[in-house]
Amino acid sequence: MKRYIIGVLIFVLVFASMCEEKETEITKENIGEKVAEAYKDVETYSMNTEMTVTVTGNVDGEEKTITVVNKQESVYDRKNSRQKHHSKVTMSGEGMNYTVEEEIYLFGKTLYIKILGDWYKKELEEPPELDDVRSFRELFSNSEISEMKVVTYGGEKVYYVTLTPTLSKMVETFEKTQKLYRELGIGNEMTLGDLEESVEDFKIHYWISKKDLLIVKMQIELNQRYSEEIEGKGHTEIVALITDYNKYPDIKLPEDAKYAEDWDKSPFA
């Protein structure tokens, strides 16, 4: 009888182990959905981003190059619909070399922006939706995974995944961005077709933790060709490190932001 019980226990343990392996097996076909599912339990996280944009164009018969570097520290609180961002933008090239610092806070539908030392406030029609689950599903379902392998990053095993998105199918993400630009009165009325036509190469690289399937690093590479105001080309590289999942930071509005002027009165509107 003891042997029978031990035999059953061993069978259950082995079977459970087999089931666990089967459930957690990650492939090119299911990694997008697995990552999206993992983000259902994520309520807060931090992100440090560095974006470098280099534009080379022909102006009055001369080739000129301008480089813009944006270093940004961000905290996202999805549970309470709050965000805070601090960025430092440096532009250099062709006799220019200056830096602008900016702070952004989002509390529900209210956006606070500090730029050139002054605070401005904008009431949005609705809060920008921070739905990582839907975003990942849209991205992975409209991208080709050109590479996927297990590597070591930061002392832990991660999935290194390279995506090549089909921009024409990224309708939802594009519309969210354009809507915010329209509300702030910045940017231009670029269509998704215009964007796709200008892009020559676009890749996204993810480092995804094997332990919990959360992203620890992201890198975006984008090459574009311009043909309207300036004939030339541009290269964009974005590197983002994501940390502090579910650490629940206390995002508070700075005291001087409470006296912010209406965004429509700003020189940037």
C-alpha cells in the first residue's frame, strides 16, 4: 500500500511538472499573448529612456546634420491613472547647442507640463489610455518575429526578441498618439500611410524576463527618408530600461504646478 501511495505521489509530481513545462513553453507563436497576459497584473513601473535622433538633409545645396538627444525618467501608475516624466532634450549641430528640460505630470484627464520654467495645464477630453495588454497584442499580432533566442541580461535569463512591425496595421496605437497631439495643438496631420511611406527600416528589440515574462529592456531602431521641407534621411534609436514593477510609487504634483496657466496660453500651443 505504501508503495502504491508513493507511486501515485511520484506520478502526480511528474505529471504536474510536465503540465507546468507545457504551460510555460514559449514560442514565436505565443510569446506575444504570454507577455500581454503577464501585464494584466502590472499596475506600476518605472522607465528610463534615451532617444537619439540624427537628421541629415540638404539645405540650400549643403548637407547638414542635426542631432537631438532626449533623456527621460518616467513613472507610470496605471491603477490611479497617474504618470510623471522628467526629460532633458539636447539639440546640437550646425552651430546649435542647447538643452531644454521638461516635466510632465498626468492626473487622470489633467495634463501638467513645465517647460522653459513655466507650468501649463491642459484638460484632455479623456485620459490617455495606458493599456499595455491591448498594445502588446496589437504589436505582436501585426509584426514578424525575425529573431528569438534565450540570452543572459543583468544576470538573468531572458528572451531576446526582434520584431518587424507592419505600420499600416498599427491603427489603434497611431490614433492614440495623433489624438493627444491634436488636443495639444502640436505636430502635424500625418497619416499612417505617410509614416509608412517615409520609413525605410523599423525594428523593435525586447529583452523579456523568463521568470515573469515582463520586459526589462527595449530598443527601437527606425530609419526614415524625408522629401518635403528638407530632402534627407533620419535615424532614430530609443533604448528603454523598465524596472520597479508594482512598487507603487507616490506620484505627487509639485506645489508650483498647482498655479499652472492654461495650455492654450503657452507659446507651444
